[in-house]
Amino acid sequence: SSMKLQQRLALMRAADVALVTPIRDGLNLTPLEYTIAHQDALTPKGKSDGRRRGLCILSEFASCTRVMRGALHVNPWKISEIANAMFQALTMTDDERMRRISTACEFVTRVTTQRWALAVMLDLKGVHKSINPIQYSGAGLGLGYRLLGMDVGFVSLDFSAVAKAFKNSRSRLILVDYGGTIASNDNIDNLARFQMVKERKEHSLPSVQMLTTLKELCNDRKNTVFVVSGKERHSLTKVFGHIPRLGLAAEHGMYISWPTTKKGGRHHWETLVPITDRSWRSLTMTIMEVYTSRTHGSYIEETEMKVLWQYRDADLEFGYLQARELEDHLSNCLRGFAVDILHGGMEEGGYVEVRPKGVNKGVLAMKVIKNFPAIGQIDKVDFALTLGDDHCD
């Protein structure tokens, strides 16, 4: 607006109620300025001036709705709702009006422009300048060779050093990821992912050459090999159950099947953490179904261990906002349960996941190393190799 602040405050001061109903906006300071113009309504002099002033009617789509808790929130598309809010603002009891004005003033006077500027300057001061934020690393062979841009500090894998260390070692631990490493990544294609969740399409399988390589690694008595995956137990058993001396870890390590010499034998599974109370699952499903019904393109994925709300196919902005609300909702409702609530943004697949507390591939790796003397018949590991394709590996 070209109107100066002093002129705007004069108009706001003369108004008893402010009506701000944008359909969509960015930074909107009008409700905050209106609150400042009427903060004296809380004083004895302001209470005795006979005016029922100081309330703001605010669109639920406005940028400051979440922080202006004292305002009356309305849907600007519903005319009757706006009319009711105007009637409520003019007929509200003095006690409730003062409470709402006090709530709004508390935020506006505490979170000032000066405080925001100070926080920005402190953040800038704490950032270290990077002279070369990207370094390049080569990958591939022949026509498939390409340069990859990596963050500073990334160290490329020295294949000759790995081969030499592998050859000279006596006890080796090899942890291999499944999806994206020994089989194609099903998560890349959104439609394929949805079809597999709804059991309309089979998961991608490793090639015959890859299975042969795993068999050769397991046949070497110096090697202890684990396939670690986010998939369920029956999926891993179906693909790798015929390979002797191959350890399996399903659902990010929640279920562990230790290596056995029996070819095609029945796999015995144990859990990484004890499973006690599972009542959180039904509560989680109920909450997620509410968000699924109002977020077009989202769906629920349920496994033995976890419950996942996928929004990768929903509208990018609306899906993210719904995910943040769902995360807050679950955090409040599941506070008394031993679960972790994880939120992965669109760059990570777009999901909100609830699973038992303390389950991840890092904890699994620590348990395997701890139990290594019983598995490999040797006291310690002198060669460890982990292979994966994303940050959780």
C-alpha cells in the first residue's frame, strides 16, 4: 500500500472491527498493525471509552492466521460465516473480547520486527563461508562415465583400496541395501509405488547375476552378509530364502533373521526392540484416514511395523501443509506411546511415518557388530562395507 503507516494507524484506530479476508496472500501485516492500534483497549481508560473495539476477523487462508490466535477465523468463501463473525465481534462479552485482544497483543508486542532482524543477523553471523560449496567426483565407466557434484567433504570410494582391504582381511561384515542397490528403486515412479502398495503390481526383483554374486559372497566363510531393507519379512524371504548363510533385516532392521547354513530352511525372526503395546496403530490409522479423506492423492501404507501416510501424489503445497498438521496431531495423540514420528518432505518421497521407537538401520548395524563373535566365529570385524543409495543407509 502507498498509504503511510501513520495514516493507516489513524484509520485502524477509528475502526471498531477489522475485516481481513484474503483468499491467498503472502506477508500480511494489517492484522498486526490493527492490534497495535488498539492495544490500549486493555487499559482502564480504554475499557471505559464505551467502544466495543479491538477485534480482528481474519481469513483462515491468511499468512498470519496461525499466530493471531485472538482473532475470529473465518472461511472467506462462506458469506454466512463472515456475517456471524461480524455479529459475534459486535455482541461479544467484554471478558471474552479482552481475552482475545490480550492474546493478540501478547504475540505482536513480543515478536517484533527488531527481534526478527536480530535473529536473522545472528543466523547470518553463525554461517561459515564456503569458498567452494561443490566438488566434483567421477562415477561410471566408458560411455557411462559422468561427473557428480557433491558437497565439500565428500570422499569418493577408492575401489582399489576397498579391493585390497577386502583381500587382506580375515573377518568381513557386508551390509547391503535392497531397493535402489541390489534391485531397482520402486519409489522413483509414483504410479508404480501406489500400485505396489495396493497389491496391484509386484515389487522389482534383483537380477540373476546379482543373486549369483550374493551366493558367492555368502559361500566365502570369511564373509558375513546382510541384506537390509524397508520391505516386509515375507518379501525378503521369498527373494533370498534359498541363499544359505545370508542374514536378512526387514523393515529397516525391526525384524532380523541371522545367517544360517541351512539351504532353503525356515527363517527364524527376532525383533530389534520389544513389541509390547500395539494399540497405537488403530489410533494412528483413524487419524490418518481423516487426512486422507481431505487430501486428494494421498493414501495410507501399512506394514507389520509401521503406518505410513503418503502424499507424494497430492498437491505439493497443500500436501505439505496437511503433513505438518498431521505430524502435530500425531505428536499430541501418541505422546504416551513408545513410537517415533518421522516426516519426509517431497524431496524424500513425501510421507509421515509412525513406527516403534529406536528402530533404524544404524541401531541394527550396532547390534550385528555386537553379536558378530557368535555369527562369524571371530572376535571382531576387520573389514566392514555398507552399500546403499540414500541418506538412511
